[in-house]
Amino acid sequence: MNKAKILLDTDIGTDVDDAVCLAYLLSHPECDLLGITTVTRDAHKRAMLASPVCLHAGREVPIYPGVELPMVVGLKQRVAQQGCSQSFLEIFLFFIIFLLAPSKKRQ
């Protein structure tokens, strides 16, 4: 079976949707996650949010912080507010625990 090669470009830390996407890609048996780039303000902080998810999933995925500002249109999101909030971190940890849970598909 050929795995789909994926490069995830994400603004993880603003909303939980990117964390869900990353958890899905890491757990999907037909996905070969080649790397992750983080973008928008706080790109380094966003990379630090993606890193523990990959590590807890047992995957070594290259993560590269990208550009801080849009190259074409104006900046719409000023900061990664949820990346600093307690509620986001709690949701984020839930997905890490989900990744560690045994699954019939991953065994």
C-alpha cells in the first residue's frame, strides 16, 4: 500500500482544528507525514506546540517555523492567543493522550 506523502503547513495554536488535523495525520496508517511548517505570528511558539504531539505519538517529524507575516495579504490574526491559554493546553493534552491510547488500526 502506498502511503500519501503529506507536508502540513499550519497555524497550530490559534484554534484546536490544527491540533485535530495533526493528531489525525499522525495516527492515520496511510499517511506519511514528511514535515510540518508553522506560520503566522509566533511561528516558533507554534512549532513548540506541534513538537510534543509528534513525540508522544512516537514519530520524529521535522518541524520548521516559517514566516511571521503574510507575503501577499495583510495579517488577519495578531497572536496565537490559545497557544498561551489554559483551556487550549488542556484540549491539546487530550489529543496527546488520545494518540497514546491503543487503537486496533495502529497495532
